Amino acid sequence: MTIKKILLFTVFISFLFTCKQENIATVAYQNNIIPKPQNVKLLKGAFIFDDNVYLEFDNTFSISANFLKNYIENGSSIKLNNNKSEKTIKFTKDESITNPEAYKLEINRTKIEIKASSDQGAFYAVQSIRQLLSYEFENGSYKLNITKIPCLTIEDAPQFKYRGMHLDVGRHMYSVEFIKKYIDALAMLKMNTFHWHLTEDQGWRIEIKKYPKLQEIAAYRSETLIGHYSDQPHQFDGKRYGGFYTQEEVKDIVAYAQERHVTVIPEIELPGHSQAAIAAYPGLGCTGKQIEAATKWGVFEDIYCSKESTFEFLEDVLDEVLELFPSKYIHIGGDEAPKSRWKHCDDCQKLIKQKGLKDEHELQSYFISRIETYLNNKGRQIIGWDEILEGGLAPNATVMSWRGMNGAVEAAKQNHNVIMTPTSHCYFDYYQSENESEPTAIGGFLPLEKVYSFNPIPEELTIEESKHVLGVQGNIWTEYMPNEKHVEYMMFPRVLAMSEVGWTQPELKEYHNFSNRVENFHERLDALNINYANHFYEVEGDIIKKDSTIFYKLSAPTQKFDIKFTTNNTEPTTESSTYLTPIQIDSSTTIKAVVFDGKGKLLGNTFTQYINYHKGVGASIKMNVEPNKSYPGSGAYGLINGVSGSDKRFGDKEWLGFWGDDIEIIIDLGESTNINNIKTRFYNGQGQWIYAPKKITIELDDTLLDYKTNSKNELITNVEIGVGGQYSRFIKLTIPNYGIIPEGKQGAGNKAWTFIDEIIIN
């Protein structure tokens, strides 16, 4: 070989090696980590992982260091070196980092240094490194024996010390393997608490050795409701359903969580949601009669009786629970406990008189306080749903505020700690898309962006009072989630948003940046075999009013591709108009829109919206009360924007929900207008505490009309009032609330909800 050829060959080999180095898998770093770190500084260069990397740590960091070692070696063919070498991953204890969950991560070309004051902080640094590595490490599909991550520094700490997710295994039960997978997901997202809802009306899911009938009877129901609770008449599958976790399985899960710095908090519901336990031991109830574990969803009248034998039972149960769960907190429920049985129970009424209590609400407070005292004496604290505020709050209780923000405000002002989990932002059993093909859910509407927008600090609190807000939690109630894939679908990607709500300082949050990171995160979720919901290519629409002109705005979560649309009810193609600015609406119109990728492939489903350009569209509207914050729809103007809500759901952007309010609506058409009829409709899902009003009043300039509704058992109550071509500028609707929900109905004793849809003026 000539010198010239040798030189050319050397250059060629050098070129190949350089290409190989450049093609080493790496994450194009744009702060794609979820939850977003507090402070990141990107540096030049990269740290190269290969077999020449030495892992240095002491026993303080054994969990986090071994997690990193196993993650790299199980996810690739790279083996970390047991001997000191030029490249090092070092875990360093830094006492100056006072928050035990905080960390500093410093990456240069030859060293990764993780600084923390505890293994927990170091573990969260490892989760950040994990997300800097290729998603292929998650399932072992990374084939090279070398990879790299960018040089950078991260200083990071959580906003809140409680960052949790809840899972109800009472309505439907899931395998031990799935519970561990659930915990793995929390750990990856730096969430530190798993709230395990173990007992329900429909099933008791934890082995209690002193009471074997809990396993034999309470753990099983004879059949399960088919379809939605609102579907009438109710139908059942006729199949026995149930099971329970043995104490050995519980110990295994708790230990597994501890290895990932996740605390497991058990929930043993009391005094309500206890029908399954009473089915096993009828003496625990007020009537003493034999009942069965519930076969449908909702709230039931049979609750624990306030007598001594019941407290002995609960103390025995809790003694076994405490042996299994080392958590500081035990969740005791306290929610949705109807008082009808107590009102007619000799034992309960005797106790009310004996203790000088005012009523059954104070009896519930006594019940909770007694259990709290028992647990306090065992060195534990209680958490309860916000109903534990009723009748007086137990002395050391932490309140989990789910019915809005008011419970949190009330508790914090009494110097009690609170955990924020309002239905409006934290209930992942709600629908996450308006797409009609979504799997059945309990109701509501909670898209990803709304979860992300949650501010857990109520504005009514002072700075000092806000210190009582420990953190946030997402809840997964499983009435309509019969299998594990369905749970994942409802959990992801909303749990990604919840993790960032709990971890990241609000001034660092920005939704478009977050949504881009979520879209990139899909590959990691695929590698983890997680069945996530992907609504990034679903088009959404909103009516915009500018002066008296109406426009329709289209959007999609993805920022990568264009929206194509039509306004003549035809299917959009790649040749259709590209959406750039809001579409002016001056007549009834059907808009269809889709997203195509760069190669012309259709992504997601076709979005279709009919806009009914009736005489109220473009008018002015006022209401005497605002809709409930959990169900604001599109605000008052949403009632006359030309867009009707779903025929099946009440929680979308068009239905407005009011809890217990009498409603007055005044529409100003701007000038005297010929009116033939006025239409609207009310949701009537009584199993969800929603009742159509018994009557409404329509007032025009010169006419007053009363209209009695005829709701029957239909899910939607339609109202159409003919006014015979009268002229009027103003239309006033008076809608009295249904009132208190009657005994024997779901939500008995509570104020009914009113949900109203579009007011159509023809």
C-alpha cells in the first residue's frame, strides 16, 4: 500500500470514528425533563457513558446509586466500572442543601457529580439523569455500548413537600405488578406519595387476619353495574367480582415503594363507604340487618354505627394496618356519610345525648376525633376528606380538600395542614377530551391544560396561612376503569402535569413549553408500555366575540403541524385551507378541521363543530351568579355563542354548572327583535346530584311566562317556549334551583346542581 493510500485510509477511519462519536445516541437537550427543574445551565460538551465509567458512592446513597447502576446496565450493554477511572459518577453528601429532596447535578466531560443531603434528593437527581438518557434505556432496547448526555448544571428542589397520586382499588382491583408499575411512574416524576384507597362500599381489599369475613364476604360483590350510572334502567353483568391483597403482598408493595422514596398512605374509609364491611359483619351497621356489598356506584345509607363494638372493630383493623404501613399519615376517609341511619338509630341517638352533641354532624366529628386520638396515641396522624370539617375539625387532622378550595381555606385559617385535590383540577376520572370516542368516564371535563394551570395556593390565604398547604394530589376513582390499561389512559399524560404543579415554581411554568416536552415524552411512555391518551393532534375550537362580530378560533396542542379546515361541511384534505387566523362567522356554519403530518398522513380525528347562528349570538348577557369554578363552561357568553354542549356529558366547555344557586339571566339583543321561540336544555343526571329545575320563568319586554319542566327520568330535559312572534330587546330567564336532594337519592341532604346549555333564540 502506498503512503498516499495509507494516509487516505487513515483519514477515512478517522472520519468513520468521528461519525460514530457524533451518532452516539443523545437527547437533544432543551430542558425536556418533567417535572421542569428550577435552574438549568447548559454547558459545552458531553459526558460519554461507556464501560470506563466509575461509580463512586457511600451507604448514604445506596438506593439512588444502585437505581442508576441498574437502570444503565439493564437498559443497555454498558457496564459501569468497579475500578477508579478517568470518568466518574460521584454521589456527594452536601449538608449545605437543607431541603432533603433538593439536589445539585453537575455534568462535565469527565465527571457527573450528584450533591444532596439525603438519598431522596440524590434519587431525584438520578431521575433527571434518566430523562437525559435515551428512552430506549427504559426497556433495554438501546443496543450500543456507548452513549452521551450534555454537560450542564442543575440546581433543583420541589415547591411542595407532598406530591401524590391516589388509586381506588375498591371499585376495581388491580394486580400487585400493576401497583408497582404505578409506583414506578410516580418515582420517575419525583412524586413522593401513593395514596392507596383500600376499602369501599363495593369491596374490601386488604387482609385483616382478626376478621376473616372481610376476605370471605366483604372482598366480593355479586355483580357489577354495566354502562354509566345515568343509563336507565340499571343493568348488571351477573358476575361475581373481587379479591384482596394479602398482608405479605402489602408488605412487598410498601418495601418496593420505599426503595423509590415513595410513601404509601393507606385509606380505611369511615364512617361512610363501609357497606362491604357491614355486609361481612352486619352488627357494624345501625340496623343489624344482612346486606350485600354494593353492586353499583354512588353513596349508600348503611354506614358504621357509632357504638362501642364498632370502635373496637375499627381499632383492631387499624392495629393490623399500622403494622403494615410505616407512614406518618393514615387516611380515614370521612367523606359522603349520609346521616339517615344515625337519625333513627337508638345507639347513635343515645351517644349524642351522652356526649352532649348538637346533632349527627357533631356525632361524625366525635367519630373522627375518637379514631384520631387512637391513632395519635400510636404515633400517627390522620388525613381526611374535607367533610371532616363538618361539626368541628379533629384537633390534629390534615384536610384533603376535594370539593373545591373552600375546605382548604377554612382548615388553613384554623391552622390545620391541607392537601389540595379539588375535583376541578385533580380528578383524573373525568373526561380529558370532548371527543365522543373517549372511553366512558364518570363525567366532568379535565383536559391536560387545565390540570397544568392549577395553582394550589388559594388566593384567600395570607402568606403565613399558605404555609399550611402541604401540596397536591391527583385522584383516580375507578368506577369506570375495569382494567389496568384504562387506568393508565386516564392517568397519562395528566399525571405529568400534576407532577409539575407539585414540583416546579409557578413562575417557571409555561404550557406550550410543557406540551412540547410531553410530546417528546411519548417515546419514553411507549418504551415503558404505558397506555397514555394522546390528544396532541385533536383540534379544538372556541367562539371569540370582538365587538359585535363573531369569530371561531381553532387550535391543537401540537406545535409541529398545520391545521387544515373547511366551512362547508366537507372533509378537509391536504389541499384545504390552512388555518392561520380566526374564522369570521356570520351565518350558521359547520366547520371541520384536521391535522396532517409533513407527509400528508392524517393525525387524530376530524373535528366537527356546527355553529347555530341564532338571534342571540353576538348579544350581551349577564347573570346574577357565576357558574361554579369546577364547571365554568365558556362563561356566561357560552350560553349564547351558537355552540351546544354534548348530548352525553355535562362537563364540557358549553354546559355551565351551578351548585344550589337560583339563576337569573338577562340577554340584551341590542334592539327590539322579533322572537318566535326560546329553547334551552338542562342536564338531569340525578345519580350525579344534577337535577333539572322544576320550573323556569321567561320575561320579555311586555310578557311574563311560567314554564313547568317535565324532566321524568330522561338524562336531558329540553325546554321550548313559543312566544308567537313578539318583539323584545331584553329576555330574562329565572331558573330556581331544584332544592335539597330527597332522602333515598344519591347525594341526599345536599343541594342539587343545575346544568344549563345553549339558550337558542329564534
